[in-house]
Amino acid sequence: MSRKKKISIVYDEASLDISSELELALSGKVSSEARAALQDTSTTSVVEQIETISEVLVETGYSVSTMIASSDVDQLIARLREEKPDLVFNFCESIEGDAFQEMNVAALYGLLKIRYTGSGPLTLGSCLDKVRAKQILSFHKIGVPPFRVFVSPDEVSRKKLRFPVIAKPMHEDASIGISNASIVSDRESLQNLLADLLKKFSQPILVEEYVDGREFNVAIVGTDEVLPLPISEIDFSSMPQGYNHIVSYAAKWIPESIEYKSTVPICPAKISQRLQKKIQNTAIRAYEVMGCRDYGRVDMRLDKNGNLFVLEVNPNPDLSPAGSGFARSAAAFGWTYRQLINNIVDSAFKRRID
């Protein structure tokens, strides 16, 4: 009788102190009492994913364990050597809030010769560095919005800009640091916004021309043979006046917020076959150029002239069974959640160990 293959799910302990992010996301639009009652699903979704994926993998026939990645690297190494997993399902997105440590944990699996799901350290680091990602995409003739990088509000007067622009921290993901106030239309407002973001995040700020148009995202599964799942469009038509048509942190993670309720995903997107092919081909090129593996998501905007711009390439995106765009696209394709997870696992098992 053959033994069950072992899969260890490795995740980081999400910070429970989200007060500063809520303050930025909501920009004082709700009372302190209402703010206290809000739920941030960026932390709860990780727990939900781990629990559900564990159940799926056990039902499939794998032996499953879970372990936390922290700054105590020796502990993680000891657990991995003790468990000897055939595969790590990698859910580590940061170490103690430092998102750049995500790539180092993936590199650790490689050093230990352990197979793992998702993208490698070079891809994780490159995609997290928004400027590096845009430089790589641009080199390969993939459209990105024109951008500048700021390390001081004083630079605003010296750099050529075409307003409106959107500002975001250069080394964050999951829409962290993006709020309704992130889009500005003049230099004075941009200076004030930069001063606030630089103080809060202590990192360079990316400022790019705001693409006013339709927003799409494409979930992709596979490595050598990639499969684009049905395209999703974000419908902003119910967004109240005064709110920008963007997927902010609140829109992504705070269900009680106006932004969350007014960013409605439509999947499959109601678009022509010609536009569908254009979006999918661009997404696949961006996915492959950035070196993504097993699964990923590409976010794009289409301007009023029909020009397509890649906003971000997201390796190892959210896989929440109820609410994530990835699971929604898989369901639209006809997959159950179990089929989605097992296709990601199968993709990882087919690859050679780093």
C-alpha cells in the first residue's frame, strides 16, 4: 500500500492591528463607533482559506499539516525537516508585516529542496516591486500607465505629470495604502497625499496616470501550459458621487464599506469575443513575462480609446472559497473549488524542485 503524499500549508500570522489601514481606507467618512464595528476580511480570509483548503486536500487523499512562518526561521526549518512534506502549499505573504520577506520564505523552500505551490522568489520580489514589474512589462511591449516615483513631496514641483494621477506605496500588495483619496488632480493635493503616504509607509510612492475606464482581471492556472479562466469585470456603476472608480483597500476587504458594496464583479465579463481575446492574450503574456507559476491574476484597465494597460501582476493571489475573484472565475469556468485547488497542486507537482 502506497503512503499518502504529505502537504504542509505554510502561512504567516496576519497582524490583528488594522487600525491605521482602516483610518486610511475610510478617510474619516464614518463615525468612530461605526469604525469599531467594521470587519477587515484580509485577516479572516487567510484563516478561511487554510481551513477550506485543508479539508479539500484531505478529501482528495493527502496527509495535511499546517505551520506558521515567523522571524524564528529555525523553528520553521525544524518543522519542515520533521514533517518532510512532498509539497508545501505556500500561503506566506509576509513576515511580521514585512511583505518583502515573502520571497525569502519561498527561497528557503528552494534551499531545503522542497517543492511548493506558486511563484518563485524572483517573481514574488519583482511583482511586489511595482516599478520593477512595470519596467519588465514595458520592455516586453506590454502597456502600463506612465508613472513616476517619489521619495519626497518636494519632488512634485520638479517632475512632469499629467493629472489626474493615482498614488500608492511601491512595495505593498492587496490594495494596502489605496483609498478613495488616492486619486488627485493637482500638484498641491499630490504633495499633501505624498506627505501622508510617506509618513505612514516609510517607502517610495508610485504615482501613475489614472486610467479612466473599465477594469478587468484574469485568473490564470498552470505553468508550462497555462489556462486563462473567464474574465471578470468590476462594475462601478453603483458607486456614489464623490467616490473614485477604483478597487481600494476598503473595496477589497471591508464588506460594510460603501466602496465594497459598490464594486460589483461580473464574471464572465459581458464583452465581445475580440476584446476577450485581447484581454486574455495580454494577461497570459504578462503572467509568463513575470515568471508566474501554478496560479496568478492579472489586473488591467481599458481606456476610452481602447488601449489596454496592465496595472498589476499578482502571483499567489487570494483563494478564498467565498468571495475571491479567483474562486469566482473558476466557478464560471465550471470547476468546483476542489478542482481549482487540485489543479494548482497538480501544476506544482509537475514542476521540478527549485
